[in-house]
Amino acid sequence: MAESVTEVGKEMYDLHMLIFWICTVVGIGVFGIIIYSILNHRKSKGATPASFHESTTVEVIWTIIPFAILVAIAIPATKTLLAIEDNTNPELTIQATGHQWYWEYSYIDDTVAGGTGIQFLSNLAKPSKDASELGSGADPREVENYLLEVDNEVVVPVGRKVRLLTTAENVIHSWWVRDLAVKRDAIPGFINESHFVATQEGVYRGQCAELCGARHGFMPIVVRVVSEAAYAQWVSERKAGAAAAAAAAEAAAARDFTLDELMAKGKEVYAANCSFCHQPDGKGQGPFPALAGSKIATGDVAAHMDIVLNGKPNTAMSAFARLSDLELAAVITYERNAWGNDTGDVIQPKQIKAAR
């Protein structure tokens, strides 16, 4: 078991080592007596069985000693369990929502630097994604932190209590970062709680720890622990970026884009959000249908917008309403005009805005 950089994690490690050494000493003692008895009380040495039927003294001893050991284990174990479940008085609350196959983070309550309201998606970083594609020609061994790097990291301040709320949109996931001593299931329709207080600055990596589908191994977690000053700066930059994005989205809704503009933007959005399932060439794989020549991508525009906006119940098709009007208009336009679909349809952001 690795040592953690959190207060609770250190308690868990100490408890683990305490029990490990107790079990080691007990094991040596028990097996030592067994081996001694086998070697020194065998028939070939003239040993004869004892004639007594019972011994109250021995029975009391072998009852008191295990009881004392269990008490010695139970007291620190109870203390650690209470510490693990003590999610009270957090200074920062973050909700992590598992999707197939990425994480969505929402900073719900931030008393450290006023980061309440920050939201973002965290996908597998592009170098890892490109290297994982069949026939890409890239060598995964040359990609730094292959399958353990993301495009948007979770950033938290050092020495502050962070409460983590985990849930999921479609199937069960599990948010696991070993160095933070947190592993909590993310279950659709439920919210689970956990917390951590990181005592050291640094970058800590984890993964989804619950088999959640074809791309289970492609949804890493990266948490960056920084000083309070650096965290405050990150919050400021995030809020400024969100304000700029909102202004850009408002401006986009007021103008019409050309087919070429939407195709260029749509290719980027598709690569970041859709290519894992439907594949870069639009031909799909396994349970994920092809978009090239499909009825959805070449048929009714309103139906196409609806399934992208709202998803399809009881399938792996997630809702993508979280994307901006421009991003949705671009990716739908791209899907309707790429891979030989050539419908000529041009979807504008204002159409997406009206369809929401």
C-alpha cells in the first residue's frame, strides 16, 4: 500500500501497517508452534498423545489474547473510519459526474477563492487519444503519461478540505486517485460523498476504477494541488474564460456562419466528443452505429438536433446540451456533410438556441 498525501490517507496507511505487523507476529507465532510441534512431538521420536480432556486455563488464554488483539485493532480502525466519513465543514465542494467516457466537474461551493459556478469537462488528452487509435502510427510508449493525461485538470488548494460528490449520467463509474486516498463509486441517480485534504502540492493521477464500457480505460483523472495564491489565480482565469466564452456564444447566435467555417469547427468538436464511439471516419464500431450514410445524419435535421441535444435513453448516446450553440451547430453540420454524406445542410447556432 502506497503512502498518501492526505491526512486521512496517512491514517489509513498507518492502520494498514499496524494490522500488517500484528498479522505477521501472530502468523509467525502460530506457524512456529505448529512447526515445533510437528518436529518435536512426532511418533518416530516416541511422542505419545496427552491424556487430558480439557484445560480451562488454555481456553481462557486463547480467548483473551485474540480478544485483546481485536480491541487493539478496533480502536484505531474506528477512529480512521470516522475520519473517512467526516465530510463536515468543507472549504471547497466539487461534484464529479461520470460519463461514457469522460468526467464533468462542477465547483458547487468555494469559500477559498470564490470559484463557485466553475464547470468544465475533462477528457483524455489529445496525444493519448491519437496514439490509442488503431492505425495511427503513433507509439504509445513515447506519449508522456499515456492514458493518464487530460485536457482539463481539477485544481484545488493545498491544505484545504475538499468535499467530493460523485454521481454518473449513464452507467456506474468510480472516481479513484490513489495518492489522495479516494475511491468512490459514481452511480446514476445517487450522490456519494468523500473528502480529502492534500498536504503537498503536486499533480496526482487516477482513473475510473469501475468497468463502464468499451472505453473504460480512457477516462483518467488528474488533480493538481497548488498554493492558495495559484488557486485564486486559476479561479480568476477560469471565470474570465467562461465570461469570454459566454460573450462569444452570444455573438455567434447573432450571425450566420459559412459551411466551411462550421465544417472546420465541427471537425474539432467531433474529434473531442464523438470520435471515440463513432470513430474518426464515421463508420462506428460494435454497438456504436455508423454516421456515414446513416438515417440520422442524412435524414430529418430536427431529429438529428434532438438526439445530439438530448441523447437517447437506455443507450450509450449521451446528451450534449452542455456544448455551446456554436459547437452543436458545427458538429451537426460536420456530421451531415462529412464521409460522403454531402447533404449540403448548414445548421446555424440560432437554430440550436431555438431547439433547446
